[in-house]
Amino acid sequence: MAERVKFLDTTLRDGEQSAGIGMTEDEKLEIARQLARLRVDIIEAGFAASSPGDFRAVTNIAKEVKGPVIASLSRAVANDVDQAWEAVRHAESPRIHVFLSSSDIQILHQLRKDREAVLGQAVEMVQRAKKYCSDVEFSPMDATRTTKEYLFQMLAAVIKAGATTINIADTVGYAIPSNFAMLVREIRETVPGVDKVTVSVHCHNDLGLAVSNSLAAIEAGARQVEGCINGIGERAGNAALEEIIMALDTRKDLFNVEMGVDTTQLYPTSRMVSRITGMAVQANKAVVGENAFRHASGIHQDGVLKNRATYEVMQPERVGVPSNRLVLGKLSGRAGLQSRLEALGYRLGREDLNKVFESFKVLADKKREVSDRDLEILMDEEHRAATEPISYHLDHIHFAGSDDDVATATVRLIGPDGQKFTDASVGNGPVDAVCKAIDRVIGSRVKLVDFNVQAATEGLDSIGTVVVRVEKNGQIYTGRGASTDIIVASAKAYLSAVNRALAAEEGAAAPAAGATP
Ligand code: KIV
Ligand code: ZN
């Protein structure tokens, strides 16, 4: 029988280390629930000791999400291990994931220790974790730049101390597939006790090789791979899980391994992670990009019309990309809307569906055709309206400008107690004027660090989505807004980010700080 490859998803931990990303506890829980639907084997829910927000996020996920193993990352220090256990102990199947640098460059220059001390520390902390939890993973950080002899010695020692998974971390994305496969093979052949544990790999994408390295490692016998949805993560990101999964699925003939994942949940998961993190998926991204199953050239279209296999190695339905045979517009009914929403990964009760149907009708009046992207944006807006910390609502907006860059804007906001506040400002263009008018009403002192506008679909009636990131007291807050009017979308996005900053200041719903090992 073919052996099983397990997937550890670290979107909520390493993924959150992407520059500029901050997810709320509720958003993390929402992603974790979707990862359970995708049926990944292990969810690395966070780094419990890194912040109170992360501790709460891991605890909530451990309590609520059934199916996958729930893991917390932990430095090889006693307090981290204790906190990791305190957070994951509620899970059906808990795991503590201990890591410690193994390369000389990190041992000498970052830890300022020597190899012997580090080896002792690794063993001691694996033993400590083992007292709490039978499932313990150990990662030698920067394993691919570690002297082999020392790496093997460390792996043997932590296995003896009780580690059940050893994770070969290509922390800085230095590995090359052929060498990486050789390293995994050598580990499997020479490290004492390795036959009793799972060999895992964790690859970063600094050289664009994270997925290739992961696949090479599987061919060499690794039976757990770690990665993030959409390949997000520290610096150039982690291995994109959807790409590894579909490579194994499509080339089963070569890899001959089993997986437990439901591949049809890949697209809904990718869309969810993109909208929650605000990190767009590039159109030509493998597996989940907008163009991944679109054929532009006449010859390709001709072939696909006759038989899709002529130019497609996998079918869009296999990764959950909905087929768009039914056009949604102002004449569509609830049933049509519900069926399309389900294909996009949304399951709504009758009451929620009725609410969404109202907003859908308003949008359909403005647009000839409502696309999947439009629906996702609409759902995102509904979701945020229901869950975001909102002190100020946008009630009315008026702006005027000319081509000499000077614009004026008036905004009316509804405040926490229902009072209405109106103010106006001039600015360097209408978006600037609108943001300044909002600042005048709220008295907010945030710094705009990123402003990103995207048209959701083609055509002049497209919905524009705006993502802004603002900084306050060293913390980044992301806000999103959508509208067929780009200035209104900008105002909503800016206000959403300011609302988040206000909530954090008041100590409510602060975004969990990204942990950076
Ligand atoms: O990249 C890395 O080394 C990590 C470890 C903590 C597993 O993320
Ligand atoms: Zn990593």
C-alpha cells in the first residue's frame, strides 16, 4: 500500500510572519475551520508564548477545531514549552513543536552559545514537552546550513529524548532539490531511531525552490511537509501547500503516496486566506491564480473545446474552482445565489442568505453580471460588518476634484453612541482629502504605510477593492473596503483600519502580533 504524506499547515504561524500581515483571533479561527474542511493533518495554530493574542488564538483553535492535530510553536525554553502546552492541551490531538538553531552561524552569532550547550538545551526541552504531550515535533532551525555531523547528532539526541517528528528546516531557502533530497535520504539511512519517527521538511522560498525542494524531499522519503496556503510567509514565503498537494495528486504515477486532503477545498481556502490577509494572489499563480485555468490563444481554446485534457493537466473542479455556467444578475433568485456561494465555500443559514440576497440585489442593479469575485467581495463586506470592531461607520461622503490635484471631501460618520459627525478637508487628490476628513472627525493619528487598489473584474462597472495598512505605535493595522466607486472603497478601507487601531487601543480585539522566531 502507498505510504501517507501528512501536511502541516503553518499559514497561521509562519504565514502570519509575512511582512504587514496581522490577523485577528476570529479571523484565525475562521481560517483554522477552513483548514479542517481541507483536511490538512496538522494545523500550526500559532506561537503561544509570543504574545497574549497568539496564546488566545491557539487556545481558541485547540478548543473549537476538530479533526486535525493542533500544534503550537515553542522556542526551546521552559516558559515557551509550558505556554504551548497550556494553549494546545484542549485539543483532540495536541502537539508541541520545539525549535532551536543548529547552524554554527546562528549558534555562534545569534545565540552566542556553543554546540554542546545547544544540544543539551534541545534535549532538555524535548523532554520537558514530552512530559506534557506524546506528540512532539523538533525543528533544527537552519538545518540546511548545519554541519551534517552535528545535525545528525542533534536529530538522534532529540529522537532519544522523545521527539516523534523531526523537521528539517530550510529556514533561509538555501537548499537545492537534488542536494536536499540527498540530505533527507542520508538522515533516513543513518540517524539512529529515525525509522520510528516521521521525517518532515519545512522549506522557504528565497530562491523560488520551496515547492521543488519539498517534492524532492518526499521522493527521498519525507512523510510530512510543512507550508502555507498561497505560499505566504516570512520573506519570500513558505512552500505553497496547494502546489505540493496538486503535484502529488496530478503525478500520482511518480510519487505514489496517499494524502488525506480534500483537494476541492483548495480554491475556497486560497480565496479565504487572500481576503483575510489582504495578500493578493497573482493572476498567473499555479493552481489557484485567476488565470490558472483560462486559455487565451486560439489554438489552445480550440483544443480545450474539443477535449480539455489537450491543454489542462488537472481539472479546475478538482481544486474547487467553480464552473461559471450560470450567469448571476438582477433576475437571479435565491437558489442560484446559494448554489454559487456554496461552490465558493460559503455555507449560509436561511437568515444570513436572506441578508446577503438583499445586498446582492443592490449590487446586481449596478452591474450587468455579478461574478464570483464580486460575490466574494460582497461576502467579505457582510462578514466584516458583522465581526469587525467598529467604532465609526461611514454614513455619507461627498467629494469634488479637478485635474490640478486639489480636491475637497466631506464625510459624515456615525460614532460609537450613534451621534453623527461631519467634517471636511482639502487634500492632494480625492482619496487624500477623504482620509484627512476622517482624521479630522476622529482625531486619529495613524500613518498610512500601504495603499493598494484592485479592480475585482474587467469592465468599467467593476467593484474596486482597496486594502490599506496604517501604522500606530509600531503596530500595523489592515483595513479593507469595496465599492463600485473607488473613493468610497478607499474611505471604507481607511476607516476600517482606523477602527482596528482604536479597538486595539481600547484593549479590545487587538490583532495578534506576528511571532518571529
Ligand atoms: O523556518 C523555520 O526554520 C521555522 C521553524 C521555526 C520551523 O519556521
Ligand atoms: Zn519557517
